[in-house]
Amino acid sequence: MSDQTTHRHHAIDYVEITVGDVAAAKRFYGEAFGWQFTDYGPDYAGIHRPDGTGEAGGLRAGEPVGVGGPLVLLYSSDLDASVDAVRAAGGRIIEGPYEFPGGRRFEFTDPSGNELGVWADK
């Protein structure tokens, strides 16, 4: 976790995603969302913040993913393009896209089985 960013008391500061294969997860998230990484060995890769000021989280090798837990939501300025990118990178859309009072969203699973969502305000 980088010291380059301002940390806020009681704010979500860093999210780690457990994956079965770090290299495969890097390929998926890099292709689907353009994420970039810092490697810390074969079992961990830091996820760069979009503005380049440190890291927002990491991919860590671990036990197979189970159902449940917090749902991480990503923002998209083009939700339909994000759906296409997730599918093209090997993800599986499990719900949506659908409308909700704040816009539209969908949920997907990555190749390791993690469930995440993507939303757009338009």
C-alpha cells in the first residue's frame, strides 16, 4: 500500500481480491478494465490507482473463492462497452445490465469465481 495517497479515517482504503491464479487474473482485469499492476512475487500483484498515485488494492493467490462476502462495484462511463469487455476477457455476466434509481449496472464473475459489479449513472 502506497504512502503517496491521502488515507482517510474509516474510509475504504484498499481492496484485495483472492484469485486462484494471479497471472490469469492480471490478464483478465488488464483486458477487461485496463488495470495495471505491480508484481510482488508469484502470489501477489498490487492494482495501480487510475491516477497513478499508488495502489487501490491487490490480487492475492488463495483458496478457491466461495459465495458471498462484500460486493465490489466499479464505475463505468460506458456500461455496454464494459459488458463486452468483461465477456471478451473471459468473465461471465451473472445479472443485468439492469436499471436502478441511480443508473444502470451489471454483475459478473471473473475466471476465479469472484463476483463484482459495474455501474453507470447514465
